[in-house]
Amino acid sequence: MSTEIKQSNTGTVAVLIPCYNEAITIGKVVDDFKNALPEAAIYVYDNNSSDGTAEIAAEHGAIVRKEPRQGKGNVFRQMLREIDADYYIMVDGDDTYPAEAAPALLEPLMRDEADMVVGDRISNGSYGNENDRAFHGFGNNLVRWLIKVLYKYEYHDVMSGYRAFNKVFAKTIPVLSDGFEIETELSIHAVDKKWRIFEVPVEYRDRPEGSESKLSTISDGYKVLLCIASLFKDYRPLALFTWVAIIFVIIGLIVALPVIVEYMQTGLVPRFPTAVLATALVGCGLLSLVCGLILDTTVKGYRKEYELDVIGAYERYTK
């Protein structure tokens, strides 16, 4: 059942805080957001914590709920299903993002100039100064570069866990990720579906002493890259399968070159297995191109349906 939130002059606001073992920081995070957004409802979704996170959050006045399916993506999906608000703020419970920046994140949404606002830690240099995990910065830059190459859009900070959304965006996004790749999915979805994106610089601070990151650089980085590849296949299949086709055809032509040269010199094809292999490779390339064309037609049909769903969502949620 959906939960309604107290109405303010500019619309209702829900602060969504997914948590897993954040007992050291969650009390301060809840207090900070209650001070920054006095009329907002603060939701803490406990994701199987074993350190008393849920109890501490409740003591500080948060609305606490449980999500047994492990993973940040699972928590975020359930949050959007259960909670109704005009505007949503998603933030981590590790006290690395400043609550006082929340009004600045909401402002472009309330002016109807954006659908998703990203708390940008990169452009002001605070993430580079505070973050002591070098590969995290490298991973962020790699994902930014891939999105720029594949989707022709450049984020300053694509992996930020501090974001705000309006209701139409929140209620129409199909959340597919289970874990920390949710930020990448949100970023790509917003670009692919041509939502209005705004970035607001925020000061990042590293976790306090005793608080440990749940993000695994290797395994979660691998999942993020798989997420990008999967969404690229789902959102832009013609581009992907065209590249696959080009690779197959080039390899096929390289394999066929000695056969062609020999045939032109002698009129014979003694390397018959090589000729068959080259033909098969070129055939796979052409088959890949056909698959891309078919899938592209399917994706265009889905885009039309999605646009109609968004129009319906505007009619339901903005009256």
C-alpha cells in the first residue's frame, strides 16, 4: 500500500535512504535531513542490517521499513513501489553527502526544469580530495567515458548516490538492477529516454572512522560494466549488432584474403576449409546485422509505448 506524505506549498518530498549496517552514521543522516527538509518524510529501508541500524533510525524519527532482498537496486525498486510523493531524494546512509544540499537538488525539479537531478561530487574536486579509494575514481571516469561514447551525453558524476527525481520519472522507470549498479542504470535510462537532467555540485566527505564501504571495487565494478553492456543491447541494439557485424566481416575478409589471392593467380581454391570459414564469418556478420535491424524495430515499438505511458503518468500525477 502506498504511503501519502504531508503536503507542503511546493509539493510533498520523500527522502529515501537505503541502508545496510550503517549504525555509526544513520542517526546523524536522519537528523541532518530532518533539519534540512523539515516537512519531508524520511524513509530508511533496512536491508538485513545486523548492527541495529533500523532501531537507531527509528529512534531518530525515521519511518523504517525492511527489505529482505539484498542489494541497493532491490531496495530502490521497493521504495518507488511503496512510497508516493511529488519529489524524491535518494541518498546513502553513510553520511558522505551533505543534507544541506537537498533544497538545491529539489529546486530544478520544483521549477519544472529537470526530471532527475544528480548531486555532482566531481566537478568541484571534493570527491578527488576526500575519496581515498583510487580505483573508485577510475571506475567513475571509465563509466562516464563509456556513456559519453555510447550515448553521446557527458555526465560530470555518473555514480553519485545523491539524486532527486520528480514523480513521473520515479513512477515510470523500470528498475532492473539488483545492486550498486542502480546509479548507472538511472543515468543511462535518463539519457536514453531523453529526460531532463540537471547536475548540482555538492561537497563530498569520506566516511567517518569506523564506517566501512559496502562497495567492492572489482565485483561491483564488473557488475556496472555488465549493466552498461546489457542496457546498450536493450536500448541501442542496431548500434551494438552493427559493430558486431563489422567485426565478423572484417575477420572474414582477412581469412578470405589468401584464398582470393590464390584463386586469382591459379583459378583454384585448394584451401577449401579456409574458404568455408571465411564465408561463415561473413555470414555471421550479415546475420548479426539482420538481428540488429529486427531488434531495433522492436525497441522503437517499445519507445512509442513508453512515451504513451509517460503521457499517461503526467495526466495521473501532475493534475
